[in-house]
Amino acid sequence: MKHLKFYLVALVAILAFPSWGQSRGHYLHIAVTAPAGESLEGQGFVLEQVISDDNRMSYPSGETVLDAEGKCTVDVFEGNHSIRIERAGFVTYEKTFAVTADMTLNIALQEAVSDPFSLKTEVKHDIMTGGNNVTLSWNREDPAFFDDFEGYEAFAIEFGDWTGIDDDNAQTALLGGTYQNQGKFQYAQIINPLTGVTPPWYYEYPVLRAYSGNQYVGFIRTQTGVANDDWLISPAIEVGTDNILRFMAKSADQWNERFQVGITTELNPTADDFVFISSGNYETTPGVATGYEDWETKTYDLSEYAGETVKIAIRYISQAVLANGQTNAFMLMVDDFYVGQPDYYAETVARAKARRAPVMSPANPNERFEIYKNGEKAGETDDYYYVLENLPAGNYTLGVKALYREAESNTTETQLAISDGDYVKATFRISTNNNALPEGMTIGLTAAETGEAYSVTATGEETIVPSLPKGEYVIGVVADNYEPFSQTVKVDGDMEIPISLVERIIDPYNITVDCTENADGSVDAVVKWNQDLGFSDSFESYEDFSTGEFGDWISLDEDGLSTYPIALQTGELITYPGSATVNASGQVEAVPIAPMVFNPFATTPAMAPADVAVMAPDGNKSVIFNSSQMATSDKWLISPEITVRDGYIWTFYAKAYASLYLETMEFHISNGGAEPTDFVLIDQVTLPSEYWGLYSIDLSAYAGETVRLGFRYTSTDAFFAQVDNVYIGPSDDAMEDVGDVVKYEVYLDGVLKGTVEESTYTFEGISAGEHTIGVKAFYVSGESAMTEYKFNTHSGVASISGDDVAIAGGKGVIRIAAPCGLVEVYNLAGQLVATSNVDTEQQIAVPAGVYVVKTAGKTTKVVVY
């Protein structure tokens, strides 16, 4: 080994020097200039002695670095040399020259100038003002392949150039309503919840809506419950350089749907021809524990197939009914199937009116753009899009010019014609069957042909939309305490459209009974119902821009890095307590920010109400998580301590501000500890930007434990995300708003005992033993079904102790010291929850709560925390 090392060193020496005995003896002075404002300090360059075409010697990188004046002197060998300087935003400089004596090399770096390309326009009509917002975008290459499945017939099972394999040979399950090809043998089907199905699913089942437009591909479970084996195979796709496959996927119901993704270069493939590029044995979409309501991005690297023509398959392999009879699948939904460059979906978001500050185009850090409308400058931006607002109908020449330190590009132009359109006035007349009008009601209008969606806030009994495009619309209304409303209307002229809302009647729920024994042996029973038994917080009660600690919440900034300031499109900085500021030199000073209570109405200038993308789902406030600059964020919002009961879930709303940046978040749980190291990961998601995503996590595995829940923000070089409306408690059914109840009738063992307006009633002097309570709700428009609840008066016996019996409640346990015998533990509903044989001492583990313990002829009520 020693000899080998010697020969390697000798070989390196021969390659590194042109000849034995030659030494450096000439000074090469390098002077580089660049446009004003461009600091060259620390700029490296590659300097090589060219010994022959295939033999070059590089000078050490420590010697080839420019100083603040753009200068550097290197002691070099005599002979031919080459120099190369690469710098973002500039043309790469390369030169070959001969050194025969000391010499000076003067270099002027030239800016890399590129004309904007691929200009595209998107027009959004404002139905309330009649104006048009035009989003102009550029420098985005078209994808190798994209299909949003909008161009096919609704509920088709053969569509376009897509093919498939139905390997399970089983009939598909019948979904609700009536639609084409219902229950037929198939590998996949085009689903349109708005048209083609009667009645429409769009408003009654929003989880069945497409990711974009109206249509998507659905893989439906089998009718018999046997495992699916269905392949959807793409048309032939020519893969470009560094391309990816990306599509949106979700579960149609609460179950995790299973699938695989395969690829082949065979143009007439069989199932055996595909190589799977998905991870593991299969991948899944989120189920009820992690929020099946939201679409999830699925991405796969195709770089090794660059230049090849391929076909790609999605194979659906869920099993609807397991061996134990449990239902386990319903439908896999797939939308926006895309092959192309990774940044194609960094699309514009007109809804987001603020931007990250500062932000420079990734292709060139010195590049910014001027926008022109009919030859006149309309604005500037350093993004790849610009929104021209409220343009009237007419013909426009729109142009984009790239600006640099000193240079500028040619102006690239595109033509746009905005027609007068065919618009009408629609008047919506709203009525209810309970003689009241809901507040804050929103009318949703979705064009059946184009999928264009509008949202209008109702303004009383009459709401006017002055400039609605003619066409067929599905009109939907979701109002608190009313049944969902949906109908299809053809709008072909000025017209009045009636909307009749039906009051929602809620059966009483969450009945509890607390009993107290009287001296005569009878029992008084306090009955309560419609109770909020969980924890919820919308952050409205805390001071604006609170951070660190607010209430019992804890906010931590574990990365400690500067975050991106927020600025208006005009460049004006948005400030608030704890935000970035502008120093005396006019420079923005970014600062680290922990998650904080954010009120967009209270910033300077105010972001809301002009910018709806930053507004909370209700109220004014949410918790904001600001991204670290050029790094991965690590910021925590930690909940108060919460005792989890049976059936508890953790729900919350979360969203990204703008889809230009990938926002990610993790969800954790601890056993009560408040340090990040105390937490265990439950789930993680990529947040949507177009809407507030509702997430739900099942906490039943932690019943009886006192925990903290943690939101961990993990975005890399993004912008900001928000969280609001956190709830930990019983499932959604137990938290429903009961609306305007006129009265309740309360029954005991089938006999009406009283009528009350509040959700509580006291039965006095009832007999010991088992009873049935009934509660019925009455509304203006009708009455509910009766909800019944059985209880045993044992649960209300007052505490009794004896000299030979000691019973005490502790943390998660009941401790008993008593003679040998049977121990029975009841909850406050009188239900037996545990039994044990005590032998002097005994501990019984139970969830936190109030219990009645019976042993050795004694009955005691204890509290377990």
C-alpha cells in the first residue's frame, strides 16, 4: 500500500506541472468590470494552464477570487492559459491567451439579455362590475402532456386516446343518482358531479368536486367488494429533459384508496410491460384521519426517460370489502394529469394581492419586467405574471420587456380581444320556510359548459348580479341552519331566479345526566343536551400579532432565521408589530418571526378586506407561519393541554397564501410535553392556496390521555401559511349548530314532563333505578325526532366512605384499598365501564372523568384527571 501511494503521488505531480523544474514567474493581473451596482467581491473564476488539448492544470480556487474592486493577481507559469467566469445574470466569459511576461487582462462582463417568451393571457370577468381582470404570464414552457379531462363526455368509460385494462372483470358499484354507464364493467370513468348525473352531486357532496373545472377520472370500487385491478393507460408521451409526472388525487370518502403508477416504452403494452415508479407496494390517498376532503399532489421523476416515448398507467387496487366484512374503499379520484417541467404549476394566483418581498426571477437575479398596454407602460414586476385589472371590452396589445442592471430586452407582444360578451342581469329572490333570512349567505354560480365559478354574497331578500354571462348554471346555496340548496337554471336574458331555503331540523344530541340522591331515597336528575364537549379556538380573543405565548398556546421559532417580508404589488412594505422594517438607508430589514396571531385588517397598510387570500375563514384572525429565507422552516404552534375522550377528533382549517410557493406542514402529538422533542409525527400535508382546507385527524387512539397537539411549519423557501378554527372534541355530528329552536319537550319514561327553551331540565324526586329520557326540538317549520337516553340512578349516589374502605381518583387511575371483593366502576350515565376483584389494594385505569365506584357495600364518586 505504501508503494501504491508513492506512485499515485508521482503521477499527480507529473499531471499538475508542465515540466520538472519549471516555476511560476509571471504575474497575471485580472481586472473585471460589471454594470453599476453589481458587487464582484468574492466572485470566483477558473484559470487553467493549457498544456495540450487533453492536459490542463487548474490554479487553486483560493488564488482565483476577485476583490471588492473586481481585481485579482495570480503568479502563473509561462505558456497558454484559459479563463472562464460564470455569474448568474451574465454571459459566461471565456478566453484563451498566452502568457510570456507579466500582463493585464481587462474583462467586461456582459449582462445576459433574454426576450420574454410564451406570453399567455387569462381573462376573468367580474359579474358585479362588468370589468375584466387579465392575467398576463410569460417564460413558461408548455408541458409535454396535460389533460384535465374536461373535453370528454360526462361519465364516459372510453375517452380520447386513453386506454385501459379491466383485470378484475367485476361490475362497478352503483353511485347515487342516475348517470350514463352506471354499474358497467370498466377500468375508469369520467366523473362530472355537476352535469350528467341526476340529481347533481356538486352541492350536496362537495367532496366529489373536481380539482379544476368540472370533470376528473374516477376509479370506482367493485359492486361485490372484491379487490379492484383497474389500469388507466395514457396516450403516448414524448418525455422532455428533467420532466416529472404530476397529478392530483384524493379519496371520494373516508377510506385510504390504494394505487400504483407504472411506465413503459412499449406502445401497445400489457400489464406485464409496466415498471412501477410509485413508492412501496402501493401508495394511498388520505382517509378520514388525515383529511380526505382535500386533493393531494402526486409527483414522480421521469428524468431517466428523457427523449423517450412512453405510456404511463395508474393502477387502482383498493379492496372495497375486507374479509371481516368491513368497508375499506369507495372511489379514487384523479385530475390534472401533467408531464413537463417541475415549475410549470408555479401558476399565477390573481386572488393573492400581496407578494414575497423581495423576490427575484430565478432565471436571472437582476431581471425584472415592464408591462405595456397598447404601447404605454402599465406596471413593473419581478415575477413571471402581472394582473391588469378592470379592463373594459376592446382590443389590446400587451407587451413585456425584461430589464437588467443596464441592459434591456426587446418587447415581446401579444394581442388580446375582450368581447362585449352576452351579459344579462340576474335577480335572485330568497325566501325561507321559517320566515327568517340567514346572515352572510353565499350564492354559488357554476357555469355548466365552462366550469367557471362565481360567488356572490346575498344582500337580503333580493340580490342583483348586473353582468352575468348567458348560459346554464348550477346554483348552489349553503347557509347556516338550512338544508343545502341546488338547482340548474338556463340564463338567457334578464330574469328573476327564486331561491327557497328549507330550515334544517336537528335532533337533540349529547344528552348527559347528573344525579343527586335525596334523603328519602329518591333522586334529582339534571339533564343537559346539545352540549359543546370539546375544545375550540378561532384565535379571535387574543391580542393582534401575539406570539410566544397567547392564552395557553405556545409559539416557537426553532430555526431562528429571517423570514420573507410581505409587500404590496407596488413594492410598499406591509408592517405590523414584529414584522420587517425599512432602515434609514431605505433597505428592508427582514427578521425572524415565530407563528403569530395575524389580523390582516390591522396591518399598515391594511391587507384586508382588499386581499381575500389572506382573510380568515371566519372572524378577522388566524395564526400565520412565515417562511424562512432560502432555507427549510422549523416553526411550531403548540396547543394547550387537552384530555382526549372516546370519539375525539382534531380538526382545523389551513391554507397556503399563494400557489407560487410549496407550503408544507406537519401535525404532531405529545404526552403533555411542550418541547419539540416531546412530539411524535401523526401526519403531514401540502397546503392548498385556492381555499381553506379542512383537515380531520382521528384521536381515538389517545383516549384517556392528556396531550398537546403541535402544528409544525416545514416549508422550504416559501412565503407564508395560515391555520384557523382549531377544534378537538367529538365528531362533527356532535357539534352541529341547532339553529333557531322555539322549544324543547322533555319526557321521562315516555311521559311528557315539561317544556323548556334552554337545553337543560331537572327531574325532581324520581325513583332509583333505570329510566329513559326523551327530548324533542320544535322549530317554526316543524319538529325533530325524539332523542332518547337511558341512565341508571346509581351514577348519582353521593360519596360514602367506610373505615375499612378507601377510594381515591388519580391521574388516569382509580386507587382502591378494601377487603377482598368485587369492584364495579360506573360512568355518570350509569354504564358499567370496569370490574375487578380487589385484594387489599387495586388500581383501575380509566380515562379522565367522574366515576361512581361500588365495592364492599360502599358507593363512592371520584374524579379522575
